[in-house]
Amino acid sequence: MGLKGTLEYISDMMSSSHKFKKKKKQLQTVELKVRMDCDGCELKVKKALSSLSGVKSVEINRKEQKVTVTGYVEANKVLKKAKSTGKKSEIWPYVPYNLVAQPYAAAAYDKKAPPGYVRRVENPTIGTISTFEDPAYVTMFSDDNPNACSIM
């Protein structure tokens, strides 16, 4: 690095200490579940979300009630804008069926989910295991004495 490069480096350091650099947003995809019944609802949601700054594309699948927004946006701002249309909105709560360990667990299975999807659950519980240790039932059958069966 020559003298010119060194001077530019020092100059950049001095000028950047006085200015605050804006953090650049990353390109991301936000998926929402938005309740839409007709073409008018679809158009209203698409128009509202397209008006956000940083939005590159808005794709709507009315059959699945799914809206996909791609751009330099934040998920909470997109959700807030979708709710401002008066439609019931939430972050897309479903994941593909094959990504879930137990898709038929009570917490994951959802009748309203689109085909091939189940509800997103962090730690699904399949059921509760209960143990019954009443001494009267435990001693009824004994491994130590096979003739001790009191039922027969």
C-alpha cells in the first residue's frame, strides 16, 4: 500500500467516525397467511404490500391463503402493513410435511393446513406416559414365582 492508499485509508477512518453508516437490509422472503375470499381482497392486500419501500415482488396464492413478499423488508413491518388492510394476518405458520419428525402429533396436525403442510411446532409432544404402581397389581403377577398368578 503506497502513500496514496494510506492517506485514503486514514481519510476514510476520520470521516466515518463522524457519520453513522446505515445498516443495509438483506434481501429476504416473508411468508404470511392472510385471509382472502375474493379478487377484491387479493388486490387490496397486493396493493398495500407493494407500496412498502424495499418490496421487489408480491405473490399471492388465494387457495392456500398465502402471501409471499420478497425484498429488502422486515417481517414485522410487512405483517403490520397486511393487518392494516383489515384482513386477518399472521406469519406463515406451516412447514412442509416431510420436515417434521411427528407430523400427526396433536400440536403439529392442523385440519386447516394446505395439503402437504403441518403447523410449525418447536417441540411436539406425542402423548403422556403414565405409570401405575399400585402394590396390589404389581404383586398379582410375579416373575419370581410363576405359580403366583392370582387371577387363574
